[in-house]
Amino acid sequence: MSHPPRRSFDIHSLRRRVARRLMRLLFGKPAQLSSEPLPLTGIHRILICHVSHTLGNALLLTPLIQELEATYPGAEIDIATRSGVAQAIYASYFGVSRIFRLPAHGVGHPLQLLRELRGLRKAHYDLVIDPDPQSQTGRLYLLMARGRWKLGFDSPKKSGNVTHAVPIGLAPESKGKRPVFLLRSAIGKASDNAWPVPDIRLSHSERVQGREALERLLAPHQTKHQKKGVIGVFANATGDKLLGTDWWSPFLETLETASNDYHIVEIVPMFGRSMLGSRYPTYFSTDLRKLASVLSALTAYTSADCGIMHLACASNVPTMGIFTRTSANEWGPYGARNRTIHAYERAPSDVARDILSILAETESSRPA
């Protein structure tokens, strides 16, 4: 007699359900829609409550910071975040003042959590923003903050009222565009304008140092044939996004057909081991901004969906994100210089040909 398969226990799903019920109990039903737009004047102190700690999510918040600087150029922006690299990402923004570094697990670090929350509670903000349509913790921090206006998504997964709510059903899927849409909707601005692209705001000197580091790396591999540029490849990812050697080998064999035109450099993961058997020159750094500086010197970058893909995009290198599992519409790089490659159920060699085609189009479109 066969038995139905057991459903696996998902502790994170259980935690989210419990958090939603507690929030609903403590703070009531989800936010009600506001009939008045946010004012364009009188907003000088802004707080963003963004608790996701992943590199990709931290970088995808930078379009909102750009939009806030453009909308309220005289304002000061504070950020409450769990990201361990928040200082490296956000501190280069002129409008950013204070970063409240919240621990990933407050129960394990209660003193740090209380210290940061105390600092957050001391300030009086004109505008507090919860840009995530799912996180209950982000909404909780918004409710704890002292703010004249409070902005967030109206979502079945959120509880606790705000002064200005935007229906999540109207928002774009893109994680980078969604917070920008939230702000634009709240102030009554049309969302058909160009979307800000993730940006880590590298300085001129950082870009120069990145070019010099890449030149030193490639110096032993120079040939008489002048190559057109350098393609960076990052072969690591988390969970089922990780592509094995059986995928990368045929991909790289096809990509190497352009070896007379391009160098290939492997970007080594944080654990310091080549994923491609040291087949190509490798670059490794534990410093996020140094890594971004070298990425900015590449001609193009490609990898599966991962945090380094978003870092490449934020470094202003043409980024080609390969999507085999996650939603390309939600996580794909966007902007004129970037491409989202739909590789679902496709052969690796076909994906490599797509990249070569994109490089050829880019080369042909450059002014002589």
C-alpha cells in the first residue's frame, strides 16, 4: 500500500505565518488606502525600514535611494537594515546619513537590537518607508518609528496601518523597480519614466584602481592579437540556482569560440576557491567595493542569479544574468546595458551563443 508523500517542514514559512497573525492581533488589519498624495515639500528626515540581509536585496534598495534624492534633494535619509554590507553599499550616497545596523536574529543579540532601536526611536521623521510587501519585521520597525507620514504596500501579508498605502497588485514584479513605484504612486507621479538602476556609486579613483588591478591580472596572458575586452564569469550561486560543471563546461566551450576576441576572467566566491578548476585567470577579494571596482573594469559580466550578479549591475558593467530557476521578471537585471537571459530548460551552449550575439550587437552599435 502506497502512502502519500510527507510535506516537508518549513520553519521559515511557519515563522512568517506566526508573525502575520501576531501583527494582525497587535496592530489590526492591513493598511487602508489614502486619498491624499504625499507632499513634495516639508519632508526633510526620511527613514527606510528594509530588513532583508542578502546582498542582492541590499543592492536592489539603491534605486529607491536615488529616487528619494531626486524627489527630496534637501532631505536626509536614514536606513534600518540587517545587511552586514550596508555601510559599503549606502555610505557613498550623499543623502544617506545614519545606518541602523540591526542584527539578523534579534533574540541572539538583544543588546545590539535594543541599542539600534533606541537610536531609531529618538529621531522624529517626516517620512518612514517600508518598501517590502512581505516582511512583517519591516512593518513592525515602521510602526515603532516616530514619523509624520508612513508609507508601505497594501498587501494581504502585511498588517499595521500606515498613512499612505499602495496596492501591491499594481506594482511591477521587479525587486528593484517595486520600491520606486511605491514612492512614485504615493506622490502621484507617473511610473512610465526611466527606472533608476542599482548603483553602488563607485568613485573615479575606485574605477581607476579596478582597471589597474585587472590589467595586472591579465598582464601574463597578453598576446600579439589585440583583444576587444574581458568577460567576467561567476560560477557560484545558492540552492538550486547553482549550476554544476556539467552545465558550465559546454557553456564555456562555446564561449571560448570568441577567445581570440575576449579574455575570460573567473570571479572567485567568498570562500576563496575556484569553481572552474582555475581554468582562467581568477580575481578574489573579500572587500565588496574592491570587487565592485574590478567588476566595473570588465567589458561584460555573466552568471546565474546571485548577489554578485546584482553587484556587477550596480558597478555599471554590462550584466547578463542567466536564469534557470528563479523568476527573471522579479530578479533580472534591467537597464539599457543589461540583459536578462531566459535559460529555462535550454542547452548551455545555446545560452553562450546568446551572450556572444549580445556582445556582437554591442560592438557593432559603438561609434567608430
